[in-house]
Amino acid sequence: MNANGYKRCKCRDEPGRELGAKCPKLRRSNGSWNPNHGTWYGKAELPPGPDGKRHYLRLGGFRSEADLEEFYEKAGRLLDIPDAGPDGHEARLQILEMIRAAHRKKAPLPEAEELQRKFKAGQPLQSMTFGEYWAEWVERRRRRGDIRESTLVNYISHHDAHFGEVLDGERLDRLYVPTVERVFTRIDEKNAVILRDRESPDPQVQKAARMKRLTGPTTKQRIRATIRTVLSDAQREHLVTFNAAALVKLDSPGRAKGVVWTRARVEAFNKAFKQRIEELRAEKSTMSTVNVWMLADLRPSPVMVWTPAQLGVFLDHAVGDRLYALYHLIAFVGLRRGEACGLRWVDADLDEGTLTVAKQLVVVARKTKEGAPKTDSADPTVVLDKGTVAVLKAHRTRQLEERLEWGQAWQDTGRVFTREDGSELDPTWVSGQFERLAYAAGVPPIRLHDLRHGAATLALAAGNEMKLVSAMLRHSSIGITADTYASVLPEVARAAAEASAALVPRAVAVGEASETGGLPPVSPLPSQPPKRSRKVRKPQ
């Protein structure tokens, strides 16, 4: 491509008009260009398009004619990549804008080999950043509606809190494994700061650090899954050649398994809880006692399960609460919180003792919305025991009484569990109400979702097969049930241990009074091992 170079300057005449290429200082007296005045400009014409319209590459500001010609030579190689025809013309115009943008930003021109590969593969020629693609991807998924709104909100939360600051400025087509790994390095750095501040001698720094949550292995896995989902779409669109997030290795967190509130664990918790209350009082903290009681770092595990006795204490205390039936249903049937809040009377057949999980209520951006159940592949029908049926019938009677009291102001949502005026429950409020009831009952803390773990534990302790328990919980596979919900109650474990010991026949009864503590005497070992006899071969 011929640059057709010439020089211009910013000098102005008396009226203030720019002289441009007409400035007399641009040339010497002998007609040659003055190297100390003005800058070089070029103008080259591109092949006309199908409509006959002409396009030009006009650029300036080059220090020397050599710089101008070198730039135009490289630009010409890029503009020669597309073939003739409408598609080639459109690609050539895109390349023209890329050249102009690179010159404007004083950035290097795109590599000709890379641009040629993209053109032949049908990929977009203009490289975009991850942040640009992310914004487009979110808008597209929101518009298509092919993803749960709550899931999309979680994706956006992962981006805003964790990986956006690392990836948004990176070129999408140059997103390699080390780049994605920096996301998790940054997370580890933030965790280290929180842990350090929690040990700070400054009470204010300590207090602020306690309010911050560490990003654990499970959340890291979800963050990586979010990046992997986005890059999978980019790979299908030929914007990237491979999915870097799929190759990032993270420690496996394992599934959180339920831990039973044994007497020793309860005593240790009560001691730690009392100490934390004293510390917060000394700091004059305004945190409520219930919120302190529910702090995750005071519990032995994120997932805690009540013993049958503890569950009985809670149910006896909560039996007078207007939402008692909801807690009872989760405790014995294992519904999820959103499924219980979204349950409709049309889906409950109390005569047959069954209900169908068809809807759930979820909180999205602090708003309660109806959605489909979490597991679509499982059987949605749940069989109820007689006690639960009786509890639901009593609840329906109470709800009808409330409906009569409210009259025209009653909101007929059709939900089994509602507010006093019939309006839908806020699942987050239900969890808070449960925690307040549990605290008042004097039992150790668990989350509302932990009642679901407890339902699985009770069903297994009662001798039900794992397959039946998995069906009750509506899991997509029995492996999830076995790996997550099979908490062992102490009494069940003790009975299993006794049954195993009983299978071994013993000549001496274990526990008999003797000098050996009930065990048969053991013969002492000889002080020296016996010598082996050495055979002497007879000479032949």
C-alpha cells in the first residue's frame, strides 16, 4: 500500500486559520522537506465495495517518512487478508477500524497471521476483552431467559466480588490458565488479610474482620464453574480456542456432611458462645444474641444435626407457632425451604397422604419470586406419614379461620404456608423466625436447611434403605444422598458397634473381673528366640 506521504503542521495565519500542508516552513528554500517542522501524513485508497463507495486510510502524526511508509506497509498486509466480495469487504472495513484505533491509541497493529487465522475460521476479527464479552453475555442470557434468575444473580455476584477485577481487562482470546489462576491467588490473598486482621491487637480491626466472610473451597469451585460456563459459550462462538477455566486445578472441598450435636459438642459450644458474648459486650457491640448464637465459627461444622431428643424439644416448643406445620414438614419429610414456602394446596392430597413439589419460592435480589423446583429429574411426589397429615389438616383449619378474620383483605395466593393475610412468605424471614424459635427452645443452633439433613438421618436410623431416603429427598442420584445426608446418630452407631462385636465368639466373657481386666492371660515371650538346629551332611 502506497502511503502517498506529505507533511502538515498546526501553524495558523493572521485570521487564525490552520495552514496545514500550505505552511511555507514545511519546505526548505531548495524545495526539500524541512525535517524540523511538521509531521508526516498519508492517504491510501481501499478497493471499492459492492455499492461503489470509496474508503480511505488517512492517518498522520508520523515523525518521519520512513515511519509513515512502514506503518502503511503493515496496514496494507492486513487489508489484503479478506477476499473479494461482500463478506470480504465487510471484513476489510472492520480491519480498517482496527488500524485506525491502534494508531489513535498508539498501540501496535494486530498480527497478520492471527488476523488471517480468525478470518479463515470465521471468527470475529476485533479482539474484545473478557469484561466486554461478560457484559454482552449477561445481557444475552437475561434476554433469552434460558437460565434461572437466581443462578444468574449468583454468577453476577461471583464476577463483581471475585473474578471481574482480575479478568475484565484481559483480552478474551489470550485468556490462558495462569491468568485464571490469578483469580484464586487474589482470593487467597484476601482471606489471608481477613485472618490476619482477626488476630489484630486493635479491637476495631478485629471487629471489622469478624464481619467479613472467608471464601472457602466450595465457593472457589462455584466461581471457577461460573468462569467455565462463560468461556464455554465463547468457545462455541469461536472466540477462544480452549476453555482455560476447565484446566485450572483447585482443591476438592468435598460435600459438607452433617455432624450430630452430641453432649460434648453442646458443652464446648456453650462455653465458646458465652465467651463470645462477653467479648462483644466489652466491645459494646449491637449484634443480637441470636445472631451471635448462629455464628458459623462457633459451630463444629457448617452442617449440624439435632438428635431425636433435641428435635423433640424444639417441636414441643414450636407447636404453638402458626408456622409449626412448616417446620414439622421439613423435619420429617425433608422439603427444601423454598419448596415448603412455595407449596400450594392444589398440590397437596391429604386424603391420600401425598403432596407434589411443583413450585418453590426463592429470593432473587432481595425479592421473593416463584420458580421451578431445584431437581427436575426426581419424582416430585412425596408420601406423608399420618402424623404429618394430621398436622397439615390442623394448619389448614387455622388458615381458614385467619381467612374469615381478614375477610376482603385476604390475599388468595393458594399457598399452604402464608402470612396472616394470605400473602406469600419471604423465605429469608422464615429462616430467621426458625432460628429465634430454636434459640428460645434452648437447643443448640442449626440452620433451617439442616432440618432436611436431620430428616435424612432419622429415615436412615429408622432402617429405611438409602434408595427410599433418596427418593424422599428427591435427589437425582443415590450417591448424593449417601455422600451428603447419611449422618450417623450416636445411638445408631453404638447399636451397630454392639452388633458387630456380638458376631465374634469368645471363650472368655469380656468384662469379667480378673487380673487381666477380663482378657485371657497372655503367655510371656521367651527372652531369646530358640536356636535352629543345624543339620550336618554326611560325607559321601
